[in-house]
Amino acid sequence: MIRSFKSKETEKIFSRRRAALIPEEVQRSALRELRHLDQSEFVKDSWVAANGNGHGADVKRYAIPLQEEWRICFEWRDGNAYDVYLAENT
């Protein structure tokens, strides 16, 4: 379950509101993946581990690729997603 957002724009997408700073086609993909993330209880094979562990052994950072230019980033701990945000690949 998603417990917190790091980005107001990402939270808007999850709440089915338009995020002015993010392209429409990305928002559609992001909403689908955010809904899957919210329903997840376990780490999925499609998630990409990012930058090792966060704040300790029980916290891991992950990314869900959306399109070539975007990904959903978050921390996973105790079966929940925290600090969820949408980021452009650089």
C-alpha cells in the first residue's frame, strides 16, 4: 500500500487529478502502475532496485520504469511504499 508521497504532482495523478507538470501519456501509465503499487504486498520482479538500501536493512529503494523517459521511485519497507514520486530519467 502507498503510505506517503514525496511529490504533490504524483499524488495528484494517484487521486485522478491532472498534474500540470507531467505529460498526459505519462500520467496514464503512471496511474496504472501507482494503482498496482498501492495493491502490492510484496516486492515485484518488475521493480528495479535503486541505489542499494535506504535507511537500513528493512528499507529498500525501487523504481518502476514507465517509458524511456520516466519512472516511479519509492522506498519499500514493511510491505508498504513510502516517499513515492515520478521522476524523469536523466
